[in-house]
Amino acid sequence: MALNRFTPQVDLQTSIRMRKIIGKIGDIIVRSNLSAVCFRNSSTLFEKQREIIHIAIAQNELFYTFVQGVFESTMVVSSIIAEECKTIMKEETLINQSHNLSSITLKLPEENINEPGIYYFILRNIAWEGINIMEVISTSNEFTIVVEHHHVDKAFRALNAIIKIREG
């Protein structure tokens, strides 16, 4: 019984804190024409990644991110250099590749790292819309989802609904 009386107050406090953080979410940035390529980790993968970084640096407007997991690593790049990346990585073990992707990045406030449930709150809105997330990329203050291009409008609307919560 005591737990039942305690839970609504905890939910209310969490909701108030969440609204404060959501109220500070910055821009939503959409990038299109992306490709994701996943390779098995190897001793040569990072040397080849260095070559791709040089290509990305030379072309200012490119999207490039590299995520290393325990057994595999994924690159999400602007489609314009996807074939060049595949050529550089031709001796690596390809696990998966996806094309016609788009990314949506939320600029999060600094205090987001101390708030449990912020990612859940964001991802819940995407899941409710039935959108498959191909990749999730996060830094301390940026949260990026990568979706198939035909879902980007629907995903943007779902994330924009978060902003409407802060305005309402």
C-alpha cells in the first residue's frame, strides 16, 4: 500500500524533470542520402578507417560517423562516398549494408546525461509510430537516429511532437 502512494509522486517528479530537459532540446537536424556499412572488427579495420576519415575531411559537407562495438563496427556515411568506402574496405568482412537512409539529430541540453529515461522518452515516440531505427548514435549532447529514407518524415513528426510538448 505504501508503494502505491509513493509511485504517483515519483512519476510526477520525473515528469516535471523530463519536461524541463525537453524544454531545452535544441535544433533538430535532418541529413539524407546516407549509407550504413557494418564490418567485423579486425586488426586492419582502423587503418582503413583512417583513409576514409581523410576523404571525409577533404569534403566539408559529408556526414561521417564510426561506431565500434565489441565484435563489429558500423560506418554511416554520405552516400556520395559509400562506394569509395566499400572499395577501401574490400578485404574486410562485410556484415551488413543499408542505403537510402536519413538521420535525425537532436541537440540535447548538458543536463540530459544526469536524467534517466531521456533516451527512452525519445525512442518511445519513434516506436509508437512503428518506425524501424537502423542505427542509434549518441554523444554527450547529441542524439542521432538513422532511419530508412521513406520513414524520415514520420520520424521527424514524432520527434517534433516532443518539441510541441515543451511549447504546450
